[in-house]
Amino acid sequence: MQGPLYIGLMSGTSMDGIDAVLADFNVPGGQVLDANSLPMPARLREQLLDLQHPGHDELARANRAALQLADLYVQACRPWTQGPYKSALRAIGVHGQTIRHAPDQGYTLQLNAPAYIAEHSGVDVIADFRSRDIAAGGQGAPLVPIVHEALFRCAYGRVVLNMGGIANISLLLPDQAVSGFDTGPANMLLDAWIQRHQGLPYDRDSQWAASATPDAMLLATLLSEPWLQLPPPKSTGRDLFNLQWLDRHLADLYGNAGIDAAVVQATLLELTVRSIAQAIHSHAPQAQEVLACGGGAANPQLLARLSATLGLPVRSTSQLGLDPQHIEALAFAWLAHAHIERIPAGLPSVTGARRPSVLGACYPA
């Protein structure tokens, strides 16, 4: 069988499951040959969320959770590591689960057990993609703009918008090097709020948010978050945008009087829309369209609100033949390929690093 082939694995900030793709980069831009997904067990998700904050015995808890996560990664790869593709596999690219991201302090932490994955899959594993860029003074994130460029660069200005727990954009503008940065929360706060109040994993098609009107005072307060005003390069995560952050603002504004939960959901949706639109208007005013990927691309109301606010067409990457749910996993297959081929994937134009760098560390099978 023709090779080499690469597996990409991703469990993002939404922590709802694991996406896996089998990819061939012998064709321009790469080709997804097969895909697989596994749901995140509820108990493991709870453990990962708990580890977002300091707590008792967290080192042992983190390592136990990492091994459980790695076992899920191995299961997600099994259709290919134990099937007819086995002999063509070159490497598995796996990001791990971010539980701390503090590039301003010189570190980032993704829960992972790449040696375990290599041992149980029989395939070389490339992991720890962020640390090298941070060592060079960069943000270590976002990692996907270089892949978005390979997949979606065109003759006119285009923005690729990835909406997982956090939103990030890749700016593919004529005669400019690719750049990109995190814009703020996408689904993270929306999912957390509906889980708290309705016990649902997410707000399907923003139906709950659409049942209420955003609160102008709350929206203005959330949009005044200093991080949102920072210029790129920048990156963020659950360290900042979490329910504790939201609860503090709610307490300051409304105290014991409270506010209707549906109104908060509507406001959080508008926070996602406005923060993304503000970033695109400020840094890519010449863009002619937005391509959406990640979980948020499956939300038609969110895409419609974005399009109306931006005054631009916003369409899913599915219209270009790429499942929006596969893009991030495909990106880590590509980053594994880049590591093997010594292609610098850490770009100063994206992360602000002092120089380009080859990302990742190899764990041989």
C-alpha cells in the first residue's frame, strides 16, 4: 500500500470526544482517507475539567487521566493500526488535552501519554507540539494556520475560522504571510452554561440562546475583558474563559437579584459573534469570505449571526469537500508529517516567536 500515511488525533477544549483521521500527504494539501471518532466518557471529562484548576493530589490525578485519555487515542487509531493500512503508517500526531496554557510564563501543559500510545499502537508518535515555539518566545498557539494555508489559500482574501471551545482565525490574505490568533470563547462558555442549567452537553442550533434577547449591560462588560483588547499574537483557553470568570461578572452586575439563564445564554452567543467579528474587522478588513470549521460550523444560527455581523459570506468547509469536524485532526496529522520531514511549522507570523521551528517530539514505536 502506498505511503507514508499519517494519523491525526484531536480532543479539543470542548472535551466532547476524540476525532481521528487517516491522511495521505502525497497529494497537494493532503487527503483524508478515513475518519473515526469516539465520545469522551463523562467521568473522564469531569476529571479533565477538574484539572483545569489547582486541587488536591493533582499530579497523580493528572497522570491517571492522561493514561485514560491515551487509551482512548489508541482505540481511535485501532481501525488503521490493526488493519490493512498498518504497513503504510509513518506516524501518529497527537496534541493531548490542554489543562494549562501560560506562554507569558514560558510554559504550556497538555495531558498526554505518547510513550503509551507508541507502545500500544506500534507506530511512532509525534506529540508536544507547543513547547518548542514557546521556547522561541512564541505563544505556542494557534497551531493550525499553516495547515489552513495549505488547504484553503486562494487568490482573494479569506479567513478560516475554527470554532471549538475557543475560536481562532487564520488570515489568508493576498501577498501576506499567513497569520492567525485566538479571538476568545466560541463554544466553551455556551456549553458550560447549558450543562449547568439544563444538563445538556450543548445548545443544539443555539435554540436556547435564540429564545431570549442578549443583555446589553452584560455583553458590554464581557466584551471589555482586557485580553480581548490585546493585539496579536495571542492565545487563550480555560485558564481565563471559564464559568468562574462569568460568575464574577454576573455577581458584580446583578448580585443576589440574578438574571434569567436563557438571557445569559443569548449574551454568550453574542459574545462569541462580536469577539470574532471584531478580530476579523480589525485584522482582515479586506477579507471576502470566512470558512468555518470545528464544532461551531455545524450551528446554522451561529453562522448566520456571524455573516450578518461581518457583512461577509460565512460558509462551512464542507462546501469545499472537507468535513469541518475533521480539520483539526487533519492538522495534527500534517504537523506529524512536518516533524518527520523537518518542515518548520512554528511560524513567527502566527505566534510571535523569534524564529521558525520544527514542532513536536518523537516517541518511537
